Amino acid sequence: MDVKMYKRGELDIRLRMKIPYDTVAEGIKSGHDVFVSDIGRQTAYYASKKLSKMVGDEVVALPTIVDGEKGYFFTTKTAIKEWAKEHGINISD
């Protein structure tokens, strides 16, 4: 077994952040687009899959920067299609 000693503050410890799925799903269901900061690509991917099941519609995660913070914007594919239609953009599946 290998044991290494470090002074306090020398290590950059990264904790996993739990996405508040219920809050995000509730926001999406009520017609909002939801931004979650400080998550990576894989987390966003898995979150979109879980949220799709919770919402009952395909949820997509789009990388976004809001007020200088990097994160992902979650919305439904249906909402994107509606927005595109309103703006005269044709989106095919």
C-alpha cells in the first residue's frame, strides 16, 4: 500500500455535485429552460437522459455560458422545434 502525505491546502479536491433533478424537471415541465452551472459533458448527457424520463419528452443539454459561468442549458426538443417554427427555421428530425 502506498501512502503519501500532503499539507492541508495542497490538494485540489473536487466534490461531485448532485443535480437537483426534481427542481430541473419541474422547471422544464412548467415551460422554462433551465441552466445548470459547473457540470461536465458526461454529467449533462446522463442528466438529459434521466430528465427525459422524468419529463416525458426528450430533453437536450446544450453547452452555454451565462453571466461568465460555464454550464449546460436544459430544454425539450419540442421547445426547440416550437422556437424554430416561430422564427421561420425548418428543423427536421
